[in-house]
Amino acid sequence: MASQNKEEEKKKVKKLQKSYFDVLGICCTSEVPIIENILKSLDGVKEYSVIVPSRTVIVVHDSLLISPFQIAKALNQARLEANVRVNGETNFKNKWPSPFAVVSGILLLLSFLKFVYSPLRWVAVAAVAAGIYPILAKAFASIRRLRLDINILVIITVIATLAMQDFMEAAAVVFLFTIADWLETRASYRATAVMQSLMSLAPQKAIIAETGEEVEVDEVKVSTVVAVKAGETIPIDGIVVDGNCEVDEKTLTGEAFPVPKQKDSSVWAGTINLN
């Protein structure tokens, strides 16, 4: 009877899947409540975590009830530009600014010739029209969800500037905002790539201290005690519950010397237990 219950528990565990999503629509913490509300409403979603700096969303879900692509589709209904990250790896596709930013920038440069030929001042209006669409789409999605974010503030600024007939200033706001958004996305992907390379150093299996059983890291539950011998790599983030040791953390923090650890000290996946 006990073995049958264990088999049923294992089947339940196997249904759970951890999926990673690159969500380009995350520009600040204001998007976190939007994402949380969307994920809460989805059947089969068990746990989730939103990492703003790297624009990453991690979701633990029942794969029989909802697929990663269905989750991405739900996020994209809010214009969050979500993509499923395959095999936990990130791939930065936008190596160059978007066509909206490029065209807006070229037209903005042309508008500077208004000092030579005054009718060219109207080219700045075209620069605004060329680059405003991505901002407008995100602002509209936020308005639908009754949320105030940076995109709405930029739209208000552009409208006010156009009303004062400061066309070049309005074009500059649109161009600089789209470029800044692209640079932020590029930086966040680099940070994510670094973290992924560090996490790849961590072992994929852990040893349960109580039973000595070797299990997949993804199957380790909260409050489970894991055994790590001298010379082994720590498989998951955690807290020392027994014993003293020194840990090599240079792959994570750059610290040249071993860091002493004792009871209640924090340890990180990918670092090495020296003794």
C-alpha cells in the first residue's frame, strides 16, 4: 500500500514542469502585478517568480493542464512580448534596434535641417509617428488593465510636447525612449546569459541527507536537507543546517579566498564545498 502511494506521488511530481519565459515587456516593477494576476487566473499554474532585472518569468505548472506556449500566449495578450525559453537557455535576437527606432532616428536627424530649410521641421512629426507604435501598444495594454506605467507617461509627455509645437523635442523623447528600452533589453539578456552559465556549473542531481537517495535537483522540495561532501559542487541555493566548512565562491562573486560557512550561513548553487 505504501509503495503504491509512493508511485502515485511520483506520477504527480512528474506532471509538474518548470518553464522559463523571456518577457521583453517588463520594463520595471509595475509589470509584476500584471504578470501575477495573469498567472493566478490560469488553471494548472502552481508557482511563479518574476525576475525584473533579467526580464525572466519562471513558472511551475501542471503540463497536463497547461503548456508553456499557452502561458506565453496569455502573457502576450497583455502585450508583454513573452517567449518560451528553450532548455533554460536565452537567445538574444534583437542585436540591432527595432525598425521603429531606426526610422525615427533617421527622421529626427533630418529634422535638424530645419535651420537650413524651415519646412523640414515637420519631419520631426513623422519621426514621432514612426517610433510611437511600440510605446502606444504597451500603453494601451496598461490602460486596459487600469495600470499606470512608464509607457503611458511617455505618451502624455509626447502629446504635451506636440501641443506646444516642440516637434523636435517630441521626436527626441520617442527616439531616446525606444533606444533606451532596447539597450536595457540587451543588458538584461547579457546578465541572464551570465547567470545561465553559472547555473550550468551546478550539478543536476542532489543527495538527500536523510535517505542517501540521489534525486533530480528540480524534485528537491523546500526544507529538504541535502548532503554535500568535501570537494563537491553545491547543487542548490540553501542554508547550512549542520557542520562547518569553507566554500569556493569565486565563480559567483569573484572572491579569491574561501568563504567560511557555519550553521545558518547561506550557500549558493554552483559553488564548491572545499572541506
